Amino acid sequence: MNKSLSKGKIAVFIALGVVALLAIATVIYMLVSRRHNAHDNELPPGALTGVAETEEKTETATGEEPLPTAAESDEIRGLFIASVGNINFPSRPNLSETQLKAELDQIVANAVRAGLNAIYLQVRPTGDALYDSSVFPTSRYLVKEEGAPLVFDPLAYFASVCRQANVSPYVWLNPYRVINTQFADKEAALAALAESNPARQHPDWCVFYGGKLFYDPALPEVRDLIVSGVGEILDRYDVDGVIYDDYFYPYPVSGEEFDDDASYYQYGNGAARDDWRRENVNELIRRTHERVKAAGEDKTFIVSPFGIWRNSSADPRGSKTRGLDSYASLYCDALAWIREGSVDVLAPQLYWERGYEIADFAELTRWWSAQADGTTVKIAPALAIYRVESFKLGAEEIIQQIQFSRAYKNNCGFLLYGYPQLAQDTGGLATKLNEFLAYSYSAGESYTGSAVKGVSFRFPRNGYTTTLSGVFVLGASDPKTPVKKNGLPVGRTKSGFFTEYMDLNYGENYLTVEQNGVTYTLRVVRISGGGGTSSAFAFQSLSPDRDEAVSVRSGASFIVTLTAPALSSVSVNFNGQTTRLSASGSGAYQTYTGVITAPRAEGTEPQKIGPLVYTCTRDGASVSASSGAVTVIPEGVWPVATATKDYAFLKTGTKTSFYDDYLNTNKGMQDELVEQRGDFYRLSFGGWINKDNVSVEDRAEPLPDGKMTAAGCRVNGDRFEVLFTVNRAVPLDVKMEGSDFRIRLFGLDSEGVTPVFAGNPLFTSIGCKADGKDTLVTLTLVHLDNFYGWDYSYTEEGILFSFAMPRTLPEGEKPLEGKTVIVDPGHGGTDTGALGFLAGLDEKNLNLTVALAVAEKLRSMGAEVIMTRTDDSTVSLYERMDLYDEIHPDFAISIHHNSVAETTDASKGRGVWGLYWAFAGRGLTVPLQESLAEALGTYSFGSKPQELAVCRNYKFPQTLLELGFICSPPEYERALRGDYAEVCADAVARGVLRYYENQGIFLEGGTPS
Ligand SMILES: [Zn+2]
């Protein structure tokens, strides 16, 4: 027999009759989408795609619009440098000019190395100055003791070094703190200050609290002092602005009162004390802002408050958090500053991980963005790089926080706190930041501009009916004006995308939002799932059914099934015998199954026996139905089936999905036929094959028992081959178990055979043992990633397995020259895939845009690229699989985007998944998945096996990549940015190169790190 790979159509296509094709293909397709969804989307079948195909058809039919390009704008990529306690700079007091310069040079160099563009140098840690001040004494953290003469001005030098490095210099001031060490009483604290310290000169301006000294925020003299300190810096130094941190009224010390009674009696004016204190802070913020703007319109005033304004439990306007309430505890009312526009930028300290239940980074990011929506105030969250080692994701957490917050309205960048972690590149932080920030995408504003008018709900559609207890909502809106729900702002991305989650009661449910005075209402109806027992008593789905031709060998067993209401008694009568069927499954209807044995039939003439009569009894009532007669193949005839096609489906049942089937079989496979049911034959080993894939010959004798006489291996060119010398072409199946490649040769005896192994780059050993009537062959892989596809054939010598070995790429501009690659944009045409927030920009559209860029990139590297579609046409999974087998490329990449289950908060979806099937795709998938997660700055799910239609061809490496969650506003926003496809394509290209580099390492006998 001649071994020929990859020719012809996929067997099932030809095999099924037209009517059967429609019916079965629909079932299989549903299974396929469901399987895909089971990991990809976790959606109930048809949940999202159904909507798209009916409701939005006219809109999606407009096809591929080019994705608009984002208007890029610079983002703040800032770094805090703390001087209090000599935390970051200076490393200790009383350093020489040379030492101070060296430290500042190093700080700026480290910031630049990490890709940052702004530094916030703390020049007033405690009512003092790290610069030449005529208001405050020289800082104890800079000179020998507070107030000692300044020998070198660090701020002047800092500003000039920053300018040379194209880094924006800012000053960081702690406004109220006077001294940061603890004392027994106020007098002792005052005595520790320099004579010239304004606090020492005006003890009545200070409050002693928790052993420390603070300026009283209530006093006009204090505000004047602080603002004059701001003014002298802006007048004398070349800095871009001023930042205050989170210290306003001091953090609470248990059992202590902040004694501002005198001020309250003098200035309280009848206001509640809490409100009055907040207003004292607000006034400082206002006056500071005025002073900053007086120094120049381009100067920026930033405040970096504690990350939680209020918790929603205390105030419905607050965030869904359970942390310290800075409004109540610190008298810090950032919403007032937003309302009044008295800050330019807020840098809330969001020092927690995404998903942290008490204070979730994602929740707080959305919340702060929503508060600033429609105002002039920008948001640049402060991120906790000092905690990088305690984060579950390490440095990746920071990258993902940057990427996530970038998508949200009014975001203008980020500030990092934790200089040592940056300087020491802890967990690769600085390196990762630099690489990530090099992808130019930054905090550009809305990409849609005014494309969206008002508010529209993409999913669910208005009037949507469901049995589920909740549903996520995908909304788009005109980004220019805030959207409000119950009067509170909704967190939106820069392009106006938002999600809501509706808990559904039975009956009508409404989501109402408002924009520009217009109200938008979404109605969702929840109906009962009808989970109880069915009142209609009937049974259905007979197998074999009424019209199905059934033949069974003399004395052989065959299976009958049907579906009937739960708690029924079901039996079948055949040939005078009654067999009780047993129930399985749950719900109102169950599956009933029984095994029937055909009677013995002598001679060579087939006998017809029947019909099969089914009876179903429940609550005293009975129904019956019958299927046709069964033909019994007599004992004197041995029908033998021989496969006539390569890559034909070998199934575990007549209606099973290929996910549950055996490995596809090849031309020449031979086995006895024991049953025919409709278009399928059951072979003696147990599997089913479509009749169009075999020829059947009636023999007078059974096939001989299968016998293996030898097994050997060899390296043949760039393939590794294993040959089993056998007396007949038995059916076989293959499975991966860990690193073991297991071949089951059905009905084959290998007693006495010891396989002869040959050294090769793929496997470490081969073994062979009996398992019942079968032989199990085990080939153990060197490494799961070191596997590149294989094929097998029935030849005159025996059963030949042939495995692709690792290969490397040539040097030069076009390393993929000579390689053929399939790029498969998932879904298309009537199959929308997961829905996005905008019609015409659903999964199928994003997949295509990215796939086209990937194809172009790989072509530029020399590959010949074939695509399963290049426009919005409908291509079935069978057509895709067909093309895969026909082309037999060097590798194939399928591009997808993900979604979550309808009953999940859509904003929780995030990250890149790599999917492969066990036989070849892992080594390709892993570097591609890693490279994409890195480039997109998103969560990395890693890679896992899943027997998807476009992953299951064992002949060459395939991968299916889920690039992101289309239901997540920030990931969707990212996907619509102009550079998205290119960033993905570049990442794929890097992943492919790494894949081949890894192969080189395997060839040398090593293991890639
Ligand atoms: Zn998909």
C-alpha cells in the first residue's frame, strides 16, 4: 500500500447523505460550539451567538470596517521618591554633593531604564525643605540636623537632570506633618525642631496627636504657610507641578482625639465638625490649585489620596469595598475636589491586587474613573510596586494594572510607589515595565469619537427572555457625556463601553440608565425553566428508529436506547423475549438503555426478525412503539470491512461527536463487521464507521487472529519511524497520558515481541504489552513540547508510524521561507462568535483583523500563508478541518476572542488562553500564548489541551489562541485600538521564532527554560 498523506476531503463530508448531513452536522456543530464554549465562553448553547444572528443581522452584514486609530496622547508614567526617614533619597543625612548627585543620577537613570517619564521627589517630608527655602528649615533627612545650612540644592540638580533625560520633574509635599518621630508631649516635640521652624515659632498652629506634631488644617495661617511653600518652589525651580499624598488629618490613632476644639469654636460657624474639617482640607486644595495655576497654566496639581473614598455600605455613592473610609477618617473628600475642579489629576493609591475582595483594584479603578467622568479631572492611579513580591502575579500584576486602568475614562497614566523594587528590578519589574511600555499604545482618548449616539445595549437585546437567574449587560455610549444609573455615574472605558449585571426575578426586569437627560431602558424577562416532571407522557428518540435498517451478526449483542419521562418503566420485546431497559441521566426526561442479543442464524441466508417493540409504563399508563425488523447475518457469512479512505472518522457511536471518537482511521484498516445501523457499520473491536468509508466483502471464514511478530524503530530523514510487523491491518487508537504516547492495537497479540528502540530526539523508550485482547504500545516523550505531529499507515510491511522531528530555522531576513502556515480567523459570516459592545465589531471581526495582520507578518518572514477566510464569509468547522488536512501545513494558528457565561459579571473576563490538542500543539501553543499575554499586558491563563476542531489533526502542530475577553470593557477597548492587530501579530511572530529556537534546543538534547 502506498502511504499518502493529506489528500481528499474529510471523510464525513462525503460519507453522510445530504439529509443526514444537515441533521447530523447540525447536532455536531452544536456540540462543537458547545465544547468550544465550554472553555472559551462557558455559555449555554446559542446564548450569545443566537442574538447576533437574528437581532443584529443587518448591522453585522455591513462587514469589516477598518478599525479606527486611537488619538494617542502621552501618559504619566511616574515614580515616587520618598525622603521621609531617608527611605529612598537621600540614603542618609549629611551626604556630600558628589554623593547626592550620584544618587539623583541613579534615580533618574533607573526611571528611564524602566520606561518612566515623571518623578515625584519628596522635598517636604515634615514641614521642612530639601531645597533652598525661605519658609521652611532645611530637612533633617538632608543635612546634619534640621535647619543646618544647605551646602548643595538637590532640587535644582534633580530638575536639571530630569530635563536632560526628558523626564518630568515634580515636587512631592506632605502638607501637614511637622515631625515624624514620637514624643511624650507637645513641648518635647517642639524642642526637637529647628529654631527657625515655623511650627516652633507658632506652637499654637500645631496639634499634638499620637505622639507626633501636625499643623492644624483649620487655621488660615497654616494654609497661608503651606501655600507660600508651594509658591516659592514653583517660582524658583523648573518643575512641572506639585503632588500632595494621602496625609490630611492624621490617620486615626485609637483612643486619641485630634484636639482642634479651639479652632472649631473660632471657625466652626455652626457646621458639623466632620464637615468643617473636610472643608478645611478642601480649602487648602483649592488654594494650592490656584497657586499652582498662577505659576503657569501648564503646571499640574496632583493629589494622591488613600484608595477608598467611602465604602458603599456607608454611602451609596461609595465603592464596593470594605476598607478604611478616608472621607470619615482623614477628612479627605476627593469627590469635592473633582466637583470643584480643584485638582488637575487624582492619583488614588490603589495598592491592592485585582480581585482582592476587600478592595478590588478593578472595582476601584472603575469607581474613580466614573467619578471623574465628564469632568476636567484626570485619574492616574498610584500602584504598589513596593508590594510586588507579595502579589500573586508578581510584577505581572503591575503590568496588568497599568493595562487595565488605561482603558478607563479620564485615565492619564500611573504613578509607582516602591523605588527599591524598581531599582533592584525585583521580580523583573523594571525589565517587564520597559518592555511593556515600549509598545506604544498609551492613554489615548475615545477611539469611537462620536460614532455612538446615546446609549445602546448590544446584549441582551431589549425584551430578551431567559430562564437564568442573572445576565450580564454589554452597553455602548457616547463617551463625551457620563452615563448614570440611579443617579450614580457608571464606570466606562474611554470609548464609552460599560457592563452591568442584572439579577433577574421571575417576570419583567429593567435596567435603566440616563445620559444627557435621556433615559434608556432594557427589559429582560425571566421565565420558569420548567424543571419539573413532564405532564405529557410520551417517549421519543428510539434507536434503532423506525426507519433505520439494522443488521446484526448471528448471536451478537446490540444496544437499544430511547428517551422517556423519568420514573418510567421501559422494556423492549424482541424475538419473543422482553428486556428491561435501565435509566440514566437526570431531569424530566431520561435515557433508557438495554442490550439485546440477536438469535443464532444458521447457514448463509440472512434472516429478518422483528420488530422491536418498546413499551413505556408510568403511573399506570402505557405507550408503545416499534422499530423495524432486524436482519440477522447468518453464521456461515463473515462480512469484513476494509477502509477505503485515509483520515476517516472512526466513531464510538453512530451519533457521537468527534470529541468522543477514536483516532481517525486510514486506508487499509480491516475488521469484521458485526452490526449495521443506518449508514454506519459497527466493527468487531467496537467502533463505528460510515459505510462510504469502507468496502465490505462477505467471506466464508473469519479474519485470522491478529499477531505481531516484530516492532522496530529508525530515523528516516527528518522523520522518526516505528514499524509493527503484523499479519493484518487491525484498527487502532492513540491517546496521550502524561508524556506517554499510547497506541492501542485492537485484537492484536504481541506475545514474545520486544520492540527494538533507536536513539532519536523525540522519545526515550518504547514498550509493548498485552491489555486484554489488545496490544498497548508506549512511546515516552523526552518533553511534551517536543512533539510535532505524526501519521500512520497500513503498508505491506505492517503498520508504520511516522513522527516529525524538531527542526530549526535558517538565519536571515526570511526564516520561514519554505514553510506553509494556515491562519484561521475563527467564526465569520452568520457565525458571529462572541458579541462585542458594537455591532460590526464582534468576535468574528476582531479575529479577522488580527488574523490578517498575523498572516502578513508571517509572509514578511518568508512563509506561505493560507487563510480559511479573508473576508466575512461563513466557513463551517468541517470546511476548516478539511482545508487543514488538505494543505497539511507546517503549523496552523486559529485566532479567537473569548467571552464569559451569561450569568457572570462580564468585566471579570480577562486574559489570553492557549488551547491545543495533545498530539502536537503544545510546543507551538506555549510560546505563542506567553508572548501574547506579555505584549497585551493581560492575565496569562497558560495553555491547556482541548480537542477543538482546529486543534485535533494529529499530523502537524496546531493552536487555538483566545486573545482576550470581548465582553470585558478594557479588553474590548484594547482590541479596538489601532495598533492592536499589529501588537498581536508581532507577538505571534516572536512566539513562532521561540518555538523554533526551542526545537533547536531539543535537537541538541537540552530543554528550553
Ligand atoms: Zn471563538
